Amino acid sequence: MDPVSTKLPWYVPLVPSALVAIGTVWNVYYPEDFWGDNVLGAAVVVAGALLSLRHTIAIAAALILVDVPLLYAAGYLDHTIGPLLVFNTFFAALVGIWVNRVLAHHGRRLELVRSVAEVSQRAVLPPPPARIGALAIAAVYNAAQVEALIGGDAYAVRDTPRGARFLIGDVRGKGLDAVSAVSVLLGAFREAADQEPDLVALTARLERALIKEASLRDETVQLEGFVTAVVGEIPPDADCVRLLNCGHPAPYLLDGDAVVALETKDPGLPLGMSVLGGPEATLQEWPFPVGGTLLFVTDGVTEARNRAGTFYDPGTRLRGKGPFAQPAEAITALVRDVERWTGGPRDDDMAILALTRSADRGVPGRTAR
């Protein structure tokens, strides 16, 4: 892995060559001082940090082939300082190559860590089935930082005897504690989704699993380790969607050009906070039209800000951009619009789950993966 393997603006790899040209011209026109040597030395060090080994060696060779003849033409090699100047030229070339090898070594270690993180992410958060009956399904997890592949956002979809059951959640906090909570949440959901008779019982099962997990950890995790979530169900005929919202951003129904936020009348507390008391989430049901898309997001979407500090509003921004034939199209449109809105890096991860109801009911009892 070379230092340049990360994506850089097209002009950045040209900087070392430009520095060589500037340093050469400087030494040609001002040979009495050879101030251009500082620029030439910088060129090979920059090359070592940005370019491949082959290109770094090429810049180092250019440094030597340019500087040594100019030293000779200026008469420096006839003086005692000449060998020192030549040594400095070779030393600068070697430093650039050494910088390249050090960064390449650390780059390989970072790539190994990233590959392990990616495998872990896929194990904890596998992609949902592509289709369940009349439902086409897609999901995406976008980390705020490229290096941070594992985070606290989660989603899952299960094909059950009572229809498709699904979950999207956001664990408070970061790091390994958040990943652990995601693992517990998804594990409990996969087991309970097939067993519990309704969403109320399913949500209660998730609550108990998270509280039990938190009890094994320190007091801070017990007090702050809650999860906002939406738990949902679409029956086999797919004509409606039932939702329980536990303190999570409302999902959206995209129907043609219209976008409707499915706001629940009485959202409950986040999962893991039942010890505080408070209202329980109310189960609500909405019609799900053929061709409609249900879009579930985490607060990495709804709390994305533009330069003026205004929060992103999917209900407003997506209006008029449909219809979407496939759920992946809706996700792509949303992700691109969030990127345009922020105009730069985001502060939080974002997970998106989309389910589109098609006229084709698929093969009964069969799940595409």
C-alpha cells in the first residue's frame, strides 16, 4: 500500500514535480546562493509522503540529476564545501524514500485494521434480504469517518410468519460499548421477531435484553446506554405498515412525488430506559400503497447541518424527487442530497433502510438474499 492510495485532488500528486521545477529555476538564476536546494529537498520529502515508491525514486533521481550538474557548473565541486553539498542532495533523496517506506508500513497496518473492522461490521450488521414477498429492500450504513466502519447505528429485517418485521435503531454513544449494544439489540431482534405475537411484545423483549446487558456494565453505561428505535411490521399482504416508535426520528412514506412523515401520536422512551418510567410507545398503523417506499433513517440524516446550521429535513428535501422504482434509488437520492446539504464531512454516522411495495408479490414464503 502506497501513501497515495487514499484519494487526493488531481493536482496534489503534481506538487513534487512542480517543486523540482521551481527549485531548478531558482538555482539556475541564483547559483551563488543555491536557495533552490531547500525547495528540491522539500520536493522529494513531499513525494515520499504522497506518491508511490516508484514515483518517489523518480523524484529523488531527478533531484540528484538536476542538482549535482548545477553544483558542478557553479564551481562548487572545486571547493571543500562541494562534497558536503553533494552529500546533502543524496541525503535529501534518501530521506524522501525513507518517509515513503515508513508511511507505507503504517498504511499497511491501517489497511489491516480497516479490513478487520469491515469484517466485524458485516458480522454485526449484515445486509438485509433483498426481497420478502412484495417488498423490495435496501439499506446502507455510511460512517461519518471513513476509518470508522463500526458504529452505533443498526438495522435488521426478518421474514416471519406474521410478515416482514424490521428494526432501525441508534445507540447512544460511540466505540466498543455502542457496538456491543448493537450486537445485543440485533441478536435479540432476530430471535424475538419470529417468536413474539405482536410488536409490543417484541419491543418489550428488546428492552429486557438491553437492560440485562447494561446491568453487566459500569454505572455510566447503565444510565446512558439507551437506544432510540423504530420497530415495524408489514403483514404478508403488504397493504399496511404497523410501527412502534421508541424515541427515534419518524420514518417517511414516499408515494409518487409526495413525502409524508409517519409521526406517532405517543412515541415512547428509547429502549433501555423503562426503569425511568414514562409512557409506553403506542402501536400505530398506516396504509402502504403499491409503489410506495418506506424510508427509515437515523439522526445522522435528520441532524445533518448545512453551513448556516440548519438541520436537514427529508420531508421537504425529497418532495418532488420520486417516484422511486427501487428502494436503492431512494437511498441514493437521499445520500446525495445530504452530501449536498452539508457540503463537507458529517458529524455523525447515518443508517438508512428502505422498503418498496411492488405489485409483484414474489414467491410466497420465499426470501431473496
